[in-house]
Amino acid sequence: MPSPILHALAGAGIAFAATGRRSLPLGRALAEDAPHMVAGAVLSCLPDVDYVPGLLAGEMNRFHQLGTHSLMFCAMAALLFILILHRSRFTFRLILLILLSHLLLDALTVDLREPVGFPLWWPFSMHAVHAPFSLFPRWIKDSPGAMLTWRNLRPAVVELAWGLGIFAGCAAWWKLGPRRGGTGHAR
């Protein structure tokens, strides 16, 4: 599955497209919206919290792509965040979109581990879901140290290129997409 590189760039781009102030020049809007982009980057990696129990058990991938990679988890996490932060329905939809971007990117990555895919419909079904094609190469991630080897240089470069493209697409949407009233901030 993708590394935090691709997930974070996608999450930051989505957050910027939704919350950036269009009345500002791009550079200034990016600077002022940095907190939203950081939050989007962190949120986009949230489904991978399932690595933590695997790391504690000594097998990084042991619990990866189980319940945290499901629509139910994404919806419940988004709901929990808006309840804690006392935010709006827009914020719920934005957080949900950012979390779902994680699942989409995972579904488009080479997955050789059985079962191929993840349980999108958990807890109702453990049937694994994966796209019939892959856009992103597989990472060698048997351990945290393995992530930083030369074998992962190609996946890192591919993800960086795609992630910057996704971010640029989100910035274009920010500039050219439908306008909202007021200051340009999403409500």
C-alpha cells in the first residue's frame, strides 16, 4: 500500500482545495492554509493506525488493512472528530473525503499479500476489495527499517510524482472550481 508520502500529499491537497481562501494569491493562500493542510495530511494517514498493534507484536503488517480500512471506520472517525471539535456537516464531509482518499489510493496500489485488498464493508463483510488494476508500485515494508532501503526508491519517486500531481490538481480545483460566497473559506 502507499506510504505516507502519497497519502499526505492527497490529504493536504484535498484540505487546501476545500478550505483555502480564493481571494488570496496562491502562495499566500498556501501559507495561511498550512494548518488545514497539515491536518489533512495527518488525517489521510489515520487508517494506517493499524500498524501500531503490529509493531507492538513484532510483525508490522500483522493487523494492517483490517477494520481501519473500511467505510465504517472512516465514517465513525469523521463523526468522532466533528463531535470532539464541534464542527459542521461540511467538516464531516471533508474529513470523510480525506479518509476515503486513503482507501482509494490503497485500492490502486499493487497488493501481493493475501487476501489482496481490504475489507471495505467491515463489520458486515470481511470480503477484500481491490481495484482490478494498480497505479502505484508495492513498497517493501517488512519492518520500519525496510521502508528506508534502496529497494523502495522507485515506489517513493512514483508516489512523490503522483502526490504532487494530485496536490496540483487540488490547487487547480481551488483556483478554478465552483465559488462559494463570502471570503472563500468553506463553511
